[in-house]
Amino acid sequence: MVLPALRAYAGQVTNPARETAWLGLLEAEAVDGLRDRCGAGPQGLLAARIAGLEREAELLQALLPPSPAP
């Protein structure tokens, strides 16, 4: 799931309120799509959310400068 990666964008946006609304709409459509595909069970939604968070963590870690050796 790509959505959390979108939220990891650290650059400036021209209209933060519009960006928040757009991301909220995208997230709502993704959740609806997952419910249709995975069923209403929370397990499928949870697995998708975890996968997205793991991907977001990978992207954020790649942005961090390397830590100095102790």
C-alpha cells in the first residue's frame, strides 16, 4: 500500500488544507477498496496498514543521514 509513503513527503505544499483533504479522500477510497476486496474483516485492513507503515519506515530511514560509528 503506497498511502503512508505519500504522508512521508517532507517538502512544502502550496495548500496544506487541500493536501490534507486530498490525502484523506485517497485514504478513504483505499479503505473502501480494501473492504470490498478483503471483506469487512479487520484482519485484512490491519495487515494492509502494517505493510504501509513498514514501507513508510523504510522510506524515512533512507532519508536519514548515516549515524556515526561509536
